[in-house]
Amino acid sequence: MKAILGYKRGMTQIFTEKGEVVPVTVVEAGPCPVVQVKTPEKDGYKAYQIAFGTIRPKRVAKPQLGHFKKAGLEPHRFLREVRVREGEVEVKPGDQVTVADFQVGELVDVTAFSKGRGYQGTVKRHGFSRGPESHGSMNVRRPGSIGQSSYPSRVFKGTRMAGHMGNRRVTVKNQRLVLVDPEKNLVAVRGQVPGPVGGLVLLKQAKNPKAKGGA
């Protein structure tokens, strides 16, 4: 399974040959060297690790520094593992994954951490309706009753309440690549991509490309 890491650079729009305006998210991806290859015989499953974003050696822990040194690579900031299914592309340590490995029109699954919103109430977090705002009202943005009566005398797990919002790992499946620029290491993904500008993004070959009408 092809995969590459990159930074989200923002949104813009691209005109197609038919004159249609397509909203896209630009991602600066790769190059990502292959650090390690895991095999069923040795590790029990098939996968490979890719790195992204070079970093000074003194900012890396010694065990991780030795991990990169074993592969003959400079230390990198990010390290991610990608599972490989039988019959898919074979890689070896030291290989480079670039945007040139992807094609325009290809479907990818995009994974990133969503924007963190901090501690939020039920109105913003879950879309609850407000209470009356008339004089004397004390239930404008309160969630209302959360418990039961004498039985079962507890609050059910999963009850929608106030709490931490955002900053969760989100995967958007079957997003189409509109532009691939190997010279500038840029790809343009149709639609939106989770996370803030400058956030880390993982682009993987679509696991189920038939979900939205095929590749």
C-alpha cells in the first residue's frame, strides 16, 4: 500500500479543462525514506516504516537515533508504519517515497488530527438547542437532565455532555488527487483535509476505492 507523509499548506481552487472550479487542499508531501521493513517471518505481519522531516541528531533519543543509523539515514521528526497486503508493492530500507508514486485522479485515504477546540459545552460540541432567553431564565446553554429516576440511578455511559472537543485522529476516505507536482513535492486533494495549516497529514492509497464509484 502506497503511503506518504506531509504538511497541510492550506486550501485553494483549481480550474479543470472543462472550466469547472474544484476546491482543493494543498499538501507538501515527502520525500519519505523507508526506515524499516517488517516481515511475517520475523515480526508476524507485513509492513514498512516511513520517516518525514529531518531533524538535528541531538533532538532525537539515542534508541531512535540508532534506529535511523541502522538504516543509514539521517534522523527525522516523524515516523509512521504502514501495513502492506499480499501482492502489493515491495520496498526495502533506504528507498524514497515521493509524490511521483501517485497519479492524478487516484483515490487516497487522508489521516490527520483535527483542530483542537479545547473544553466546550454541549451547544458547540454536540449542537444542542438553547433554552429560553426570557427574563429570569437560567437554562440558556445548560444541557438539561442527564440522569435517570430512582432506577437505574446513574448516568449512562456515552451521554453527550460538555468536554474536550477536537484534536482527534480523523480519516477521510476516498479523496481524489487533482494535482501532483513532483518538482515541488506538492499534491492537491479534492475537498477538505482534517487539521490545521501546518499539521501532519498521512496520505495512503485508498483501501476501498469502489466506495465512491471506483478509482
